[in-house]
Amino acid sequence: MEYCARCLYPANAKPTIIFDDDGVCSGCRYHESRKTIEIDWDERQKQFERIVDEAKKMARERGNSHDCIIPISGGKDSHFQVWLLKKKYEMNPLLVTFNHCYNSPAGNRNLYNLIEKSGCDHIRGTAGLDSVRRISRYMLEKVGDLTWHYHAGIKTFPIQIAVKYNIPLMVWGEHGFAELTGLVTLEDFVEFTKWSRKEHDMRGYESADLIGKNGITIGDISPYVYPSDEEIARCGLRGIYLSNFYYWNAKEQYLTMKKEWDFAAITYERDRTFNLFSKIEDHANDVHDYLKYLKFGYGRATDDASMEIRHGRMTREEGIEMVKRYDAREPSSLPAYCKFLGLSVQQFYDLVEPMRDKRIWEKKNGKWEANDSVDRHPIAQREEAAAIDQVADRALSDENRSLYYNPKNPPMPSGDTDLDKPSTTFRVI
């Protein structure tokens, strides 16, 4: 398997990754482009301001109470989006959450915090636990994803609300696939579309495709039914990404939200990564990410270490150590999810078996083994040529002990059980 000469991504990274002649991946080039191509960030913010002004004007003309919709989960990005639009642009957003039921204690704490600190109106739609079980089980068997329902819900329920309340602007945070693997470029000014939602977030399935499977009924799929083209056109809905208009730096935005609105990171070591402030609201992410590892041979530690390498806060050697520590680790929550779905842990592994990428995995004496990994590739001239300058702000420094887990210097407890102790089970609400 070929690995990026700069970060740690393999050539089979999803959804799409491309290596150039220097062996550097499209995700690294996307990140690099924030500094190397001539982007006038001041002008882009003026463009965003014009969009905001138009949204306010349309809200007045329509007699709407809200200028836009912000889909939120309660994570660091949600906090930053709401804070920026309310404080800097004086907007009155309607906050919309799809409650997929797989919530962590820290996620619930931060969602409550965001609603309290923002003072904004909030709509939260909760999926029925029985339908969640049926859909999770079916999509795990079909595509190896027990979290399909909340990718579908997060990218559908807010659109339903926008159409219902006739609100034409929806503001998302970063374009995740651009940040990770460089799926699109900053010059594209890509916007949210029904097509990208289906192909990249919902693995090519629409909600109607699930009816009749594993007892799934039309009632189960109601949060995932996308409005018609006529309804979208009548509303005039568009979805934009803040990362097209603002230089995106998750660490700096976390620090801002910690200071301004008391967003809180966790203090315990996670099963699947060293990052303590990103995706902590998503309890099922550990199992979801483990499935990625079982299928493609890399996990969230690869994602997070690659991002730190791109920022110059972590060397390739340090990143590889994080991958070795976390990527192959079975999450402690796996038995609980298997029990919820009516599976044994062995049945879980049996379901994943045909989905394994044979370029990485091979079966030896009845046991699956990875035949390659990034730590087996020595750092040679190609990697040294692709390396970027390191910054003084080291990810694993004492100053960052509350942001990244360092076993040699773990974070101090906060005194809040929701932040200090991991939970092997999710909380529905």
C-alpha cells in the first residue's frame, strides 16, 4: 500500500484521495493551498458578509423570525458557527439538531451548554429507538456502518425544517472531506447538495431504499426523506460552508470556544484517538471508526495525526506512534452496541469479514492480519523532502495536555463526571 509522503493516509483512504508525483496526498495539498494559493481571506469574509446581509433582507421580506439555520450537534464546530454568526454578524439563527440517540455524556453536556450560552431558538428531532435499532442493524450488515441513520438525519432533518419554516440559508462548518482527503478545493466554493449528501454521507442509499428491509417501514424513515426539488426551489435553499470563507483551524476555534462559551473537552484517554476535543459528542464514533479500520486498515488516529502533521504540530514519527497506539484498538463500547443490535461480538466480526480490503488484510491460520501499515514504511528521502517546517506549538507539549492525550503527561480532571469518565453506553437524550 502506498502512503502519503507527508501525512499518514493510505492510498485506499475514503472517500477519494489522490497522490501527486511527489507522493503527497490531495488532503495535504488542500491544507497547503490555504497558504500557497492567492486567497484573499479578507475578501472572502466580505463575500460572506454579503451573503449574511442578503439573508437578513430575505428574512424581513418573508416575515421570518430567523435569518438562517445552523445544524448543530453541540461539538466545537457547532459552538464556533453559532458564536460567529450571532456575535460578529448579529444574526438570529435557528439551531437544528438531529438526535440520533447515540449521544455521549460529554456531548449532551456541551449541547446543553451551547443552547444556554447562545440564547438561540432550538429544534431537536429525536429518532425513535426502535427504528434506530432496525436501521443500524441493517446498514451494518449492508455497508458496514451502524451510524448511517445519523449521517442521513444530520444531512436531512435540518433541510426539512428549512423548507417548513421557509428559511433559505443554511450554514455548515467545515467541508469534512475536503479537510481530510482533499475531495474538493478551496477554489471550488463548493456548496451543500442533495447528491453529495447521498453519495458521500449516505453511501449511495436514499431512505426509500431501506423500506421493507429488516422490518423497516415508511414510518422509520421519515427523518431521512429529503424534500422535493419543488419544495427546495420554492424555499430557495442553499447550504454554504464556513470553511470556504474563514481559515479553518479546529484547535484555535476550540480554544476560542473554551474561553468565550465554556465548551469543554474530555480529560480521559479515548479508545481510538489522542484528540480530546473533536467528535466527543458522538458516542458511536469509536465503533464507527473501528469499522473503518477493519475494512481499510486505518482509523481516527490516522485522521487526527495527519491533521496535526499538516499544521506542523507533530512530526511524522510522533504521528506514527499515535497510529500504533490507537488504530488497531478494539473499542470498549463494542459489546454494548452489539447487545443493542442483537448481535454477538463474533457475529459483528463475521459481518465485516467480506468488507475487508484485501490490499491490506489477509487471513492467516483463520485470523485476519494487516499485511501493511504506515509504520512499516521507513522515513526515506521522499518523506524527508515532503516534510513541512515544525512550529513551536507542539501537539504533545505540556501546554497542550488538555487538548491531546499524552500518557507521559495526562490532562487534569475537570471535576465533571461527564468529562472525566468514559461511558461504554450511549444516552438517548
